[in-house]
Amino acid sequence: MYIQTTDFFKEIASNRVIWASCCSWGIAQLIKVISGLIKERRFDFKWIMGTGGMPSAHSAGVSALATAVGLYNGFDTIVFAITAIFALIIMFDAQGLRRNTGLQAEALNRIIEDIYLKRGIKQERLRELVGHTLIEVFMGAFLGIVIAIFVVTL
């Protein structure tokens, strides 16, 4: 089956499920940038694409995806079940595994600072904010659900 390129891009551009997910992710990241500007009184480009922080953009994106799929196809369908389980795995990973990785980075950075102060060893600091707290995940999920409902029902 041959699909014309113009039809492909037109279909992608009109896909509200994709829009809901992308908008949710983008709005979550924008909230983090605005929050950073208010707290730090400066701009850091890392806030745009960085991980961690309130709300979880991962949770917002996958929750919007699952919600939009459910609204379009029904919440009793296999495709919704797949996206919902996918969303739960992503949110669990964002809060659990990635959060623990951040805590380990924080501990290693303290060790590196201790070694550096006593022996003069130079080591680049590890990125500590790689995961989310439970509230950041819940707020991201809530944001994603609300945005999906808004985008799909427009």
C-alpha cells in the first residue's frame, strides 16, 4: 500500500492523540522552566530538555497518551490496556529506578567532594535530578489526563 507523503504528514498533524501527548509533555516542561525562572531568577537551557522536577513530563505525556487512546477507542479495549500498562511502567520507572539513580548520584557527589577536599582529586559532578518524587509523578499524570481530555474533546 502506497501512502502519499502529503497524506502522511496531514494525518500526523491532525492526530489528536499525538497532540495531546506532545502538548502535555511540553506544558509540563514549560511549567518547570517557569518555576526555575521564579526560583533561581535566571534561565538554564537544561530546564527545557532536562529530566526530574515538578511536574513529571514523562507522566504527563504517557498519561495523556493513555487517556486520549481511551477516549477515542474506549477504555475497555486492548489498545487502551496496552497504553495504560505502558504508562504505569514509565511512571513507576520515573519515580522508582530513576529516582534511586539520582539519590546514588547525590551520594557519590558528596564522596567526590570529600575526596577532592582532602586529596585534590578532580572529578566531574554527576547529574542528581534524574527521577521524580511520587507527587511529581501524580501531578504529571493529572496534568496529562486533563490536557488529553481538553485536546480530544475540542
